[in-house]
Amino acid sequence: MAARHNRGTGAIVDGKAAAIAELMLEVAQCFFRIRALGQKTGLITSWGGGAFGFMRSLALLGPLTVPQIAQMRPTSRQRMQRLADELAAEGLVEFIDNPKHRRSKLVQLTRKGAARYGELNAQLLAIASTMGTALGEADIRKTAEIVRQLSDDVKVRSERLR
């Protein structure tokens, strides 16, 4: 595809730019479908889709502060604090002393939270095992890496706009 001039922005649009734009739109569409599936299957609960990701971060990385968790996501510290408080009220996480900072507590999974995360993760894997049957594992992993790289690029550009 030859490069063309986009009159609205003044940008030069080539085949790669069009492909990246299409990929971004497809990823967004896929996200909304994943969210709808999560709501139907219970992976997204009354406290929202962020709970699984929040617990996943703690399961993979260990205790973190609320600001650390917020920095990993395109959301505010206040939103993550509300989510932490809601998860604590459910008995899924607890606040513990932070040896590196007196006022900023660490959040960690409780036994109940670790068990619930394990259940949710198993449910996600069960759903995932029935999807993408026409795709090979190598293609899926390559696609995940491409989406990760694109996401990192979007994050860097977004941070420049602050």
C-alpha cells in the first residue's frame, strides 16, 4: 500500500500505520467482548473487572503498595485504593506494615484471596482452553508479544501528554 497524505491531520499514512490502527481497534473490540464474557461467567464481579487484575498482581509480585499497583494500570491511585478497600472488606486482601514507608501500607492476598484468585485463574484458563482452536501456540504467543509492545508504546506516548 502506498503512503498517502491524511488531510485532517497532515500525517503521512502508510500501510504499516493503517495496520497498526486496525490492530488497535481490533484489540479494543476484543477487550469489550472479553469484558462481556467475564461478566457472564462471573470473572468480573460486582466490584468490577479490576479485582482479578489487582489480585493477579499481588499473586505474581507479592505485597505491593496501592500507588505501585496504580502505576501499573491506566487508572488513578484513588480508584485502586477503593478497590483495595473493597477487596479487604471481602477478606481477599489485607493491609500490612511496610518496612520501607511508615504511612504507605502494603497490600497482600489473604489465604481466602489466594484461593479465590486460584479459582478465577482456573476459570479463565478453562475458558481460554476452548478458544482459538485454529491458532497455534507460537502464533498466539507472538500476537501477545506484539500487543504488549504496542501497549508499551501507547503507555509511553500517554505519559508524555501528562
